[in-house]
Amino acid sequence: MAVMEGVSYLLFAVYLFSFFLMTAPAARQAGKPVWLFGKGGGPQALPALLFKLAFAGAALFPVLRAFVVDPWPGDPLRSALDGMASDVIGHLLVAVGACIAMLAQMHMGASWRIGAAEGELGPIVADGPFAYSRNPVFVGQAI
């Protein structure tokens, strides 16, 4: 694994650890569990599975990448973006996106939850980063 790939993996691991670590204070503040995927009925089964697969896939991809020399040979986008400058820009975007997501998550306070279940909704948050985006946590994760 190249040094920059290692940095990428470390950035993701820190974000993932922080994401799950921050659920504990949110649960204490809300006075109830914030992980709701187990409580949701039929409509929540697919989103819950996709959420778990996305995080597992993102965590496991660098390990897979370390053993597969080039999983997408000839990818023109990858070739165009190859280089130290794009690596640095990419890492800055990852750090900015993670900060946006974590700050938005902290701002939700008692309304923070992972998943949705009937009767388990918190109050709508409309100030802070939520004044600019309906879901700044996802915006940060997308960045």
C-alpha cells in the first residue's frame, strides 16, 4: 500500500471511529438508543443493509486494494487524477467533508439517530449547518 493510500485509509478510519464514538453522547443526551436500524420494520431493512454494506465496503476496500495490484486497469479518470497534487487535494476534501459531517452530527444533539423507526423521531433541527442543507451530515460524507 502506497503512503498516500495509507493516509487515505487512516483518514477514513478516524472518521468512522469518530462517527460511531459520537453516537454514545448523542444517546445519553436523547435518553434513548440512537441506532434505530434494528427497530425499523420492513421498509427499513434495505436501507439498514445498504448503510452497513457501505461502511464495511469502505473499510475493507483499502485492504483489498493492497492485495490487488490494479482493480481497474485503464481507467481514464484515475489516470488523469494520478499524482501528488491530486492526492493532497483529495485528502483535504476528505478532511473537510469529515469535519462537516461530524460538526453537523454534533449539532443535531438529541435528534441524532442512525436509521428511522416509527415513534423514534427527534425534533427537526433547522439552525446551524441545517439552515444551509437539509442533511449536512450526508453532504459532508459525500465530499
